Amino acid sequence: MQYNTLTRCFCVKLIERKQYLNKLIGVIGTPDIKVLTGVRRSGKSKLLEAFKAFVQENISESNIIHINFNLSKYDSLKEYKALNEYIEANYAEGKDNFVLIDEIQMCNNFELCVNNLHATEMYDIYITGSNAFLLSSDLATLFTGRTFEIKVYPFSFAEYVHYFELTDKYTAFDNYMLEGGMAGSYLYKEQEDKYDYIENVFDTLILRDIRQKYKIKNPALMDRISQFLMDNVSNLTSARSITDTLTSNKDKVNHKTVGNYLQFLCNAFAFYKFNRYDIKGKKYLTSNDKYYLSDHTFRYAKLGTKNADNGRVIENIVAMELLRRGYEVYVGVLYKKEIDFVALKRNEKIYIQVSDNITHPETFKRETDPLLSIKDAYPKMVIARTRNPKYQYEGIQIIDVADWLLNK
């Protein structure tokens, strides 16, 4: 698909998502069961197709057995014995046999087939599935062999810029704030049509999966909880605080049910929960967390853009980018002050504040003071829409959000 900011003309195209493809390429030949996870319509199927193309082009002695359960021609394989028999019948002696299965949850007892194939040590196995049915937390239970998880997220800002071949990064970021990373919506010309598509993904795919997986008896309550989280992105939240809000609105609900529904929404990768971290005490706190959307435009699609809070949206975008870059991310707490993000990766640690506009002295002071209170030597930065080159203030990096997102 190509994009023109003046005429807004569209034509379909695909881009290579190298970050994920390279991970898949890097584990070719390992004995692990490779599992692609992520929110619905984040590009897992297209990634599997790109990996298939790579194998075909680069491994001459390969035999690829590819089953896509989205296609009706594979309906007869939606039972694990039939699937297993089909794969074994298509095994090629003397070749590297790759098994690629898309939407594997549509096969009953799929784990029995995968475990059997893995035990034979004859296949290199790659699978994707509906997020609610193929949870990160369930992989070790489902599969007796070791799994290697590739977490797939909606399009990043860098991918968005590459996709539409944009050159003005600041205007591009303004567009990305509105259009987000759900690439399926890019096919639509009108913004309302884009949001209709995104809302449909959330309601009919994500919530439907949750209802089916957990046999939800009150889907309206699930919807209200998800909308509460969207409206309170970047706010400290707990099951009890949500329960109090709902009961004040005459909903009959208890905090245990709300807690379960929060977990279900995170299991489906609709939201990501960030725990709090006491910077001084170097310990994790268990009360009150923050929830961020897998793609910020779910909020626009469900709640509208009339009361959009750009600061919260930018914070959501930064949160998801940190996850893409492989960080373990927490909300920092120091002397009752809050640090938006403490990002950890092995021996690396970064303290980050996020804001929309820091041109006002009061806002600048509010964002930098908590960072100046931290006495260790780890990097500290403020990410905001400065539209200026990066600079330093008292050892703190001040960087434009578009620049930070484009430069890893």
C-alpha cells in the first residue's frame, strides 16, 4: 500500500517486518516449538507467510507443510488425528521439513498433534493462534517440548513511516497518533471507516475470543471494563477501584470478577499491565497498576476522539515501543513521585518521563524533577513532542518522540 498525504490514495503492498522475521530465521533448526503470539490482526499470519517465502528462497532442500485454518480447504483437518496424519503423509525423506500452522486453535486438541510431531524430532514447527487460546502463560502446559515465543505487536511508528514512505517525521507522527498500528485499517480512505474496522477487530475478534475461551456470562460487563481501562490509560488502576466505579453506576459486580476480567483482557493482548517499582527500595509493588492498550487507536475507535488526551496517547505509544524493544517495563515510584517508566533489560536500566508539550516551565519542571531526584547513574530522559533536536538538561536527555521512535 502506498500513501500520499495530499490525495490520500491507497494501493495494497506488504513490508518486511525484519525485527520479527530475523527472530524466526535465527531459530531455524532449533528443537523448539516456535509460537507467534500477539493481539488479533497484528500481522502474525503475514509474518508466517514471509517466513515461508524466506525458506523457499534460501533453503533448497526444504519441504514446507503449511496449513492455514482460515481457509476452508483445511476444514477436514480440524481434528488432531486428521491433522497429524496429513502432516505425516506430506513428510519428505531427506529434506528439512517445516511445519507451519496458522490459527491452530481451530483444530480440536491441537496440542496432542504438535507434541507428537515434536517428539518425532522430524519437523521444524512454527504455529500461530488466537491470542486467547494460545497464551504465553499456557505454552509450557500445552506443549511438552520447549517453546520459543515471538511476540508480535501492531505496526510501530517506524513501520508506519516505512509503509507509507513518509519523509516529514513530525507530521507522520501526528498521523500515527490518529491512525495507529492496526495495518488492516490502512486500506480504508476515511478515518471513520478506519475506526469502524478497528472497533470491529476489538469487538468481534478480541472480545469474542475471550467470551468463547472463558465462557463469559456477562459480556456487557466485560465491555464496560474494557472501556473503563481505555478511558483510564496511564492512570493507576486496581480491580477494587474499577469495582467501586461500576457499583456506583448500579452494576452488580465484585472485585474478584473484575480481577478475572482484567486478566482475560491481558491474556488476549488487548491490554498490557505494568506493575509499580519502588526505585529507592528496589522492590516491586503489588497494589495499583497501569494498563496500556496494544494499539492506542482501540481507544479512539471505542470512545471517540472528542476528548482525546494526547499525553496519554503518547505515553501508550512509548509503552508499547519499549515492549517491542524487549524491555521489562515498570511504573517507577520514588518518594511519592511517579516516574512514567523504568525500563530494564539485563544490566540496562532507563528512567523515562513522557509528555505531550513541555514548552511551559511548570510542565518542564513537573517532568524533570522526579528524574533529578534519582541519584543513580542510569540514563534518564524526557520524551515529548518537542519538534527539536535532542538536547540535555542537568544530565537528562530531552528528545522528540518521533526521533526516539525512529532511532533505536
